Amino acid sequence: MTMPPGLAVATADGTATVTIANPARRNAMTPAMWAALPGLLAPLAADPAVRVLVLTGAGDTFCAGADISGFTDAAGLREAQEAAVAAEEALAAFPKPTLAAVRGYCVGGGCQLAVACDLRFAAEGALFGVTPARLGIVYPASSTRRLVRLAGPATAKHLLFSAELIDHERALRTGLVDEVCPADRLAKRVRAYADLLASRSRLTQYAAKEFAADSPGPGREAHWAAQAAGSPDPLEGATAFLTRRTPHFTWTPPGT
């Protein structure tokens, strides 16, 4: 896979790690990076060897937002925002568990990406902000709804109205972050959790992720009931539990 500038992928033991790497701009997302992200995610979604996706930033910063330094007109800003929303939606639609590993600044477009992940692990000292009010930008409706669902309407309004940065403690308290650990333990903790997810049933994870979305489409409950009925995973899980052994789940998504 050819990597676009500013994005890197490494895969090991069932986990694909996507790293945002634009150190000159504190890992801000350029238009090219936004545009490239959906195409980067697609083969990872289709790869049966990838069980979990981790999104992180190079060095001590997750992502300081969108790099708007090259824009001189409203049309360019609008196109960049559309590309950012497309990237966010591609990440949110990724069918496998996604984890954001956050150090330092997670601001603007960076927070947009972190919120699109299933779970967020943060290092102590991380700072979070949603900053369109500094720029006079209307935050996308889909991104606003996702933020409200995650952190609640009051926290979402606080972030959007003020563009104020909040620390890891407040982020954890409001549900914006799921877990906080010392910076020197973040990578190890995320790795251990990713390994745990990789050992669990993909059938359970795929169905749960779809059901936890806004609303499953017509017939999706019946689809997953049929998948469960035709899968060895439920019996394997019960047998392993009763015999006190580690289960070996084998369900894979149709077409892989």
C-alpha cells in the first residue's frame, strides 16, 4: 500500500495502527491527508487479518486540527471541510473496533477523528477541544450529533460555543474519553486492549457495532440472527466457557 504524506500504517498481530505524522504542524491534517484517509481505511476494513484499528499521532501530539494555512478563499475551506467529514464518516463506518490513542493536543479535526473512533484512550496531560468558533466555521451537523451522543449536549455545547480546551480529567468525567493512563504506559495499555479485542468474537463485535450506531437499516437484526445461527461461534464460546479453555472463534464477515 502506498502511503500518502503525513499518514503511516503498520500492522502486527491483528492490529493495524494508523499514525498521523505531520510534525511541522503538530500533526494537523492537510487536505491531502483528509482526502487519503478513506482510501487508506478501505483495504484495512477488507483484510481479514486486521481485527482492530488504532489511530494515533506521531510523537507527543495526537492531532492539532486541520491545516488551513494554504487556504485563501471560502471555496477552499468548504472543500476541506467536506473532505474532513468524508474521512470522519469513513472512520466511523469502519466495521471493526477502532481505538484512538491520544497524547497531547486533540483539537479541532483531531477531536473530530477521535470522536469517530469507538473508544478513546488518553495519556495524562492530553487536551481536547472543538474549535470552529475561533474561525467562524459551522461545525458539520453529523459531527455535532456524534459529539452530542458521546459527551452529552451540555459538554458538546460548551466545546462548540467556547472553543475552550478541556483537560483529560474533564474529558474522562464527561465521557469524551474512556480511559486515562500515564503517558509512558499509554502504548502498552492500548496494545493490551487491542490484543484482547482481537481474541474475542468478530461476530459479536460486528453486530454490536452496527446495533450501537444511529439505527440499523431494515432487516439488519434478521441478518445478524442468521449470521449467528450459521456460525460456530456461539457453541464454541459456550463450550469453551464450560470446559474452562480459551475459545477459538472462526466467524468471518461474508465475502472475506
